[in-house]
Amino acid sequence: MGYPTKMQLIKRQKSEQWYVNLPSAIAQAMGFQRGEIVEWSIEDKKKMVLMRSDKAVEESKKKPKTEP
């Protein structure tokens, strides 16, 4: 199942920035954490790959810390 998402563009006087939002269902299924660093890779003009580091994957497998 795919999740269609619109590209967003914010233009400023001296720059522009493109955004794409990650749907919550995908972020939760992947176990993403707030502030996690990911990296984009371009395979061709139709495919971009979002990669997380091996460390991030291992961290997402750990149980959440609980307060005593």
C-alpha cells in the first residue's frame, strides 16, 4: 500500500527549501524516534531511498526506558 504525499516548497528571499512529510503510520511501523537522523539516496529520477543508520535500527529495537 502506498501513501501519496505532496511536495511542499517554501521560498524565501535568498533560498528555497523543499519538504516531504512522512505519514504517521509509516513512521510508527518503522519505529522512528524524534530527532533521528536519516539520509536520502537517489537511485534514478523516479526513485529516492530514505536510509537510517544501523545504530538507529538497533536503538529502535530496544525497549523504551521507563521511569522508576
